[in-house]
Amino acid sequence: MSQKKLIWQIFPPFLAIIICALLAVTWTISRELSSFQIRQTTKDLEARAYLAGKQLTGQMTLANISTVDRLCKELGNSTATRLTVILNDGTVIGDSENQPEQMDNHSNRPEIAQALQGHIGTATRFSQTLQQNMLYVAIPIMGQDRVTGTIRASLSITALEHTLSKITLKFVGGGLVVALIAALVALIVSRRMSRPLGELQKGAERFAEGNLEQSLPISTVTEISGLAEAMNSMAAQLDERLRTVIRQRNEQEAVLASMIEGVIAIDTDQVVLRINSAAAHLFDINLANATGRHIGEVTRKVDLHRFVEQALTSSDPIEGELTLLHQGEERYLQAHGAPLRGATGQKIGALVVVHDVTRLRRLENLRRDFVANVSHELKTPITAIKGAVETLQGGAMNDPRDSQQFLEIADRQVDRLNAIIEDLLALSRLERGAETETIDCTMENLQPIFTSALQACAIIAEAREVQVSLFCSEELMACVNAPLLEQAIINLVDNAIKYSEAGSVVTVEGWQAGDQVQIKVQDRGQGIPKEHLPRLFERFYRVDAARSRAIGGTGLGLAIVKHIVQAHNGDVVVHSTLGEGSVFTISLPTSLASGGFDGPV
């Protein structure tokens, strides 16, 4: 069904009603006026016929035909009326417009027949004699108590019809003028009715577009003004509710965005309803294109798909663990799934919350390895000491040479055990200091610190015939804890010397790089295999355990270095090439910010 504007639904009916009313009035008035004129003319002709009949009384015979005809012509000319005198047998004996002898018998004329019966006869018809529409009125002429003939008065109604036509045309013209005026008034009224509704429509469209601040104008029409006020009230309430919804949504978005847990809401068809940035990062999902797509399209993580299916099919909350491969490394996620229900309680999907426990898992593995390594490292010297003591108790102490040998073994193992304990205590102090942020740092010139560290390693370097070279500007400054930094340099240089061949060179360099101080310790030893580099700074981790123990290493030196660097908000990295040596690089900020320690490794 085609739609039309309100003005075209109101104006045409109004105009049609007005035109029909004017046509009905014009037709009615014209008919009544015509009837009135006919009645008046009929009475007038009747009066004229009576007057003429008075003068013809006693002359209604064929003998008086000339007298009657002459009198008809005189009276007809004086009254502008056609008078015709007819005997009771229908013979015309006088006529004001024609010769009686030339006229037909009129007994068959309706008005004549009525008059001969003693009644007044009237008729309207076309006159063949005068070739006009004529109105005829015939009255009986009485003589000796009987009808002796009739006298008929007639008048042309052509002029009357012309007059009525003119009057009708004037009525029609006036009606058209009135119709035009009425049409204009109807158009104005229609526009006045439709314009406020149009403004309400535009206002409703603005409301639909979200522009709820501009109010609708109040019309002078009570009903329309009431509608406008109701719509303005509705807009105000909608605006308030939208603001509330937007505020709540922003709060929810802020909460979801700030969560470290990944959150994914899906419907029963596994289409993503909501997802936060943490989940997008964990599962390598494009956050901008995820909503509204199937979970299988946004990520290829099979474990996640399986867990989502379980969450959708289960009516109770479930838990699980997901193992994913992220950038070449395994990532462990703790997942929780719960049904997602609508306002009426029906199940509309599932909510999946995942927490990255990779670091905790690695820490657990590190602690487990640490306990195993500590047990192993402590057990080795203890076993050696116990073996030496048991051997001495078995009789070796009676032999001075054997007793001296086993006592030296016990002494070396005690020194090794002491070194392990000292390193563990050093690590403990570093961790405790980093956690409480009690490490004191001051602006220091780094060259004296490097020099002191090299002096501490001079004896072992000389014993292994390794040359140590220092390259550092005297102006190089940084905010450091001098004893701790010296210990880190000693550990790196000591390792470099121990793993270098006789006659090689160990280089220590320090320089300024922007807002960072770079410290490099480079040896030209056998190098470290690539697969060992990621775990090199773990406690008790050894690339070559037999050689490390043979040269007196505890397996904690590099772990101590990393803790010291982290306590300074710095970083340490290692690069190594087999057969060419290794390079350890420490990066420290020039000025130390507060607390940058990440915890144990």
C-alpha cells in the first residue's frame, strides 16, 4: 500500500466534500428556482386567460370566429401572450399568433382536454407552430352552466430557460469562487495540522539517530502539544538511560581492559560476544575483528576450542588447563568456564576466563630444580667429607701420608661447601634487599669499581696465564651500589678467566649509550652452545657440570650477577659463538628509578 503525506490525505477529502456540497446546493437552488418560475408563470398565464375569457363570454360560436380571432390578437399583442380560443369540439376559432383556419383540431391537446372537462389544464411542450418550448395554460369557458369552449394562454419558456441558465451559471461561478476559497482554507488548515506532525516526525528521527538533547516544539493544538511533551519526556528518559548504559559499558570495558585475566563470552553457536585485550593477547586474536565471529575463525587454538565446547555443554562451572605454543614457547593457562544466562535464566552461551600461570609454572619448576640442585651440590661435598672421615676412622689416620691426603680432601670440600653457602646467602640478601627496596645507590665513577674488580681477579688470571684488559673512560658515571656492582664484575671476569685458554685475553669495557651505561665482559674461550643460553642465569645451571666443579664453580655466580643487575633496574644478556668465546653485556640506567627487581630466577 502506497504511503501519502498527511496533507494529501486530509486536503483532497475536504475539497471533495466542499465541491459536492456546492454542486448539490447549486443543483437544488436551480431546480427550485426553475420550479418557482414555472409556477409563477403558470399562475400569471392563468390570470391572463381568465381576463381574456371574461371578454369572450357569449361569443364562443363559429359565427363570431372573426371577432374572437381579432380580440385574441389584440389581447395577445397587449399582453405579449399567445392566446388561443378553442370550441368544445377542438376547433380553433381564434389565435393571436396564427390564422384559426390553418390550425389543427386541438381536442387532443392535454391541456385542452383537461379544460373541456372543466379543469384548468397545463402543459409544457415544443410548439411546431412557433418552433419554441411553450408553457400552456387552458381554462374552461362556461356558458349556460356548461363548458362551451376553452381559452388557452401560452408563453415561450425559452427566455425563461435562458434566464435560468444565466442564473445557474452565476451560481456555478459563485460556487467555484467559494470552492476555491474553501480549498485554500482547507489547504491552510491541512498544512497547519500536518506541519506540527512533520516537525514531530523530524524530531523522532533525530531521537532515533541518538540526538536526544534538542526538544520538540510545543504546538498550539492541545493533542499535538500533548504528544510533543510526551515525546520530549521520553527523549529525556532515554537520554538518561543511554548515559547510564554508556557509563556502565565504559566501566565494564575499563574493568575488562584492566584485567590481567583473559575473558571471552560466547553464545550457544560459539560466536564471540565479548573479548578483552588480555584474552586477545593470550590467544593471538585481532581484537578489532573478533566480536561477532565464530571462535574457530578468530583463533586456531585447539585446546581453547575443546574447552569452549565443554563449557557450552556443561550446566555447571568447569576448570581446565590449556597448553599453548606462543612465539615458540609453551604457555600454560588456567581456564574457568561457566554458563552464561540471560535475564530470564535461559542459557545463552558461556563465559571463559583464563589466567596465565606460565610464570608460576616456571617458578615451580625452578624451585623444584633448585631444591634438587642444592641437594646435589651440598650432598657432593658432604659425601666427600664423610668418606674422608670414615677412611681416617678406618685406620688411615695412623698413616701420616694418608691422613694428610684425606684431611686436604675434607678441607677442599669444606671450602666448597662454604662457598656454596656464601653464594646462597648473597642471593638471599639480594632478594630481600630488592623486595624491600633497601639497596642504597649513589652516583659513582665506574672506573675505580672496574679496577678494584680486576685486582680481585688478578691472582687467578696470573695463575691461568690470562690477560685482562680494561677500557673505560674516567668520566663514566652511574647511580650504583659500588660493592654489589663490583661483585657482579668479579663474577663475570672470574668466569671468563676460568673458561679461557692460557694466553688468551679477557676484555672489560664500559661506555655511555644515551641514558644507559653499557658494561661488556668478553672472553675468547670455547663458547656456549645456543640451547644453553636461555637458562644460563638459573641457579646451579651448568653447561659442563664436570668442568665447572673441577674449576671450583658453585653454579650460582651468574644468578648472583642477574640479581645484582635487576636490583639496579638493569638487564644482562649473553651472546656466544662456539669456538670464538662469549660476551656478557650489562645495561644500567644512569639514574636509578625505584624498585625494578622482578623476583628470583
